Amino acid sequence: MKINFSKLSGAGNDFIVIDNRSRSITLSSTQIRELCTRRTGIGADGLILVEPSSLYDFSMNFHNADGFHGSMCGNGGRCAAWFAFVSGIPSIRANSYTFEANGNRYDAWITSNETVKLQMLAPHGFRNNLNIEGFLCHSVNTGSPHAIIYVDDLPNVMVNKIGRAIRHKTEIFPEGTNVNFIEITSPDSLSIRTFERGVEDETLACGTGTVAAAIMSHRLGKISGTTVQVNVKSGDILQVQFSENMDEVFLTGPAKIIYEGSFTMT
């Protein structure tokens, strides 16, 4: 079976995106893992099947690079909305989409060429001052679980080594966790590097991690405002905006198609 796909980048997070509104495509976890494997496959941080929804414009069926269903992916959601826009998928409102992922509703707006704003879920599960592997950690769930560590020399942090150790501390994080290393760069900006579970490596960006970093930094008094500029490893900038009580949270940044192609599954 020949399957068409688009490769999208959301600030450096890359995804294989497939239009599966016909529901004719079924991929196993092994097949998805092979497709996402770099050098021997297409290569991606995850795979997204855009599928029909009985309630909204579409449904986002997201898989991590390990082949298994993932929790919410912020940059993946923005890429799914951009894919829907350029593919001409109908929407109730012009230049915006409402979609579902993991049983939750998300709203996205095409704010300019290759820029998408996504409303995230309200954060929950705040925990502060956890001593893990000798590091002072904070944690929050922004659709995916995140551990946060503040550092002073972000470029030289051993993200993979430290991140892998903390990611598997299941006595603290029963489902595992993403691990973010944060350096505050101004009263309203920060830089971030992330070790992502499911990818099991550092990624060039992480949407839910970016949101976690911004809101935790504001909550701890390290960031003063409610609009935060976040520099990610790819060199792109993501913007996080939130209300004071954090019940409304938005993630804005670039999303674009890198290339399109097809593959054959037997």
C-alpha cells in the first residue's frame, strides 16, 4: 500500500503527518518506529494521523518516535493545524481549527504565514523542590509530564545523560517524564533544552515543555510577565501567553512543511 505523507517542523520538532480521514491506514507500533527512525527511515520525533472527528474539524492521533501513542504534543498540534490549513480541510471558522487529541479539545489559529497559535490545557500537578539525582527539580503536567531544572550554563548541560536518568525515576514519575533544562535570560525570556520521553533523546524543541518552563518560571517568580519568549535549541522562538490564574494558556510559533513524499507498507 502506497501512503502519502508530509514532513512538518514545529520550531525544530519534526513530524510525519498523514491524512487518514478515510481511516484506510493502519500502522503498527513497529512500523511507526521504523518510519520515525533517523538514517534508516523518514526520521521524525513523532507521527501524526489526521483523522475524522464527530465533534470537531479533525482528530489528531499522535504517536511518539518509539511507535506508541503519546500524550499531548504542543508543537505536533500546531503542525497538525497547519497541515489541515494547507490541505484545505474544512473548518467551522476561517483560519482556525478546533480538533481533539486524547479526548481533549484544542483550538488553533493560523495567525500568519507558517505561524500557528494553539490553546493548551490548563496546567496541573505542580510539585516544587524535588531532589532528584542531586538536582533541584520542579514538575508540572501541561498535557504531558515535565520535570524542570534551572541551570546557569545551558549550552554545556549534559542533557541526554541527566535527562535519561531522571526520565526513568518511576518512583517519582510513574509514567516517566520529559526533562527540561532552563536558563532565565531576561525578566520575560528564557532558553530551554529538553530530553523527551518517547523519543528518548534531546529534541530541537518541545511545545508542552516550553509551556511548562514558562508557567513554572512565572509561578516561582523567575519571570515577571505573562507573555514569555522561549528560545529553543533549533534557534527558533516560541511564545507562551497565559492568564494570571493559568486557566488559559497559548503556545505560538512556526510550523511548516519541510517536504512531501510517499512510502510503501507491505
